[in-house]
Amino acid sequence: MKTYNKIITTINKVMEVLLTATEVLMLIVLLLQIIQRFVAFIPIPWSQEFLTFLLVASVFLGAPSATNNGKQIRLEFFVDFFPKRVGAVILCIADLIAIVFLVIICKDAFGLGLEYMHTIIGANPVSLGIHYMAVSIGFGVMALNFVNLILKRIPTILGKDTEETTEEAA
């Protein structure tokens, strides 16, 4: 479990670097567009489509980090009504359902990414296949993070939830 946790931590750091690079690139393209439009009075034709791609990519690159930090959207107030072990089981079941959906979407997005890899829409410098690959990568890493969350909840389900186990999982 420690090895898997280290691997996921490394992957999440890579995703966060990619997310940061995406956001910096968004800023640069937006600034170039503003300068070009108001100084030369000629807009950059591909900037709008490229910024849209970067915004969508940032969502899918940031989603694994949210999952890893327990910031994904869910209704946990319902789980708080149950004892700790039952709540952990309910969360694991919810995580398993999420993994199934994420794997299905990841597989389909990957297939579409390969299919549309050479398709360019409008003035966008990024092919449509890359859009789908961003979805596939983001959801794939999200699924790995959900597996990690399940592994961290196993000691609670087994009744071995001590401070030492919780510290090791973190």
C-alpha cells in the first residue's frame, strides 16, 4: 500500500505540474491576445479555441488533485449519520461506483482520442484527439486516486483504525 501511495503521489505531482503549465500557458495566450488586439488591432485567430481547450484541459488535469485531497463533490453529510466503519463501507462503495464510471469514460475518451487525433476544428492549433486524451488522462488518474482512497479506508473497515494506521496512510 505504501508503494502504491508513493506512485499515486508522484503521478499527482506530475498532474499538478501539468496543471500549472496549462494555467501559465492560458495566461500567456490571453495576454498575447489582448496585446495583439489593442496594439496591432488584429486578433490572433486561434486564441479563443486554444484558450477553451486549455480551460477544459485544466479541469481534467485538476480533477485528480481534488480527488486525492478529498475535495470531490459528494454528499458526505449522509455518511456522518452512520458509525465510522459503516460510513467507510458506504464511501468505498461510492468510490467503486465512481471508478467504474471513470474507467468507462476513460476508455471511450481514449478511443475517440485515437480516432480524432488528426482532426482539426476551426483555427485551433490542437487536434480534437488531444482534447479527448486530456479527458482520458484526467479520468484515469482520478480512478487511481479513488483506488488509493479505498486502500486508505480498509483499516477503518477492518476495525484496525488507530492513529498509527491513519498516519501511515497519510
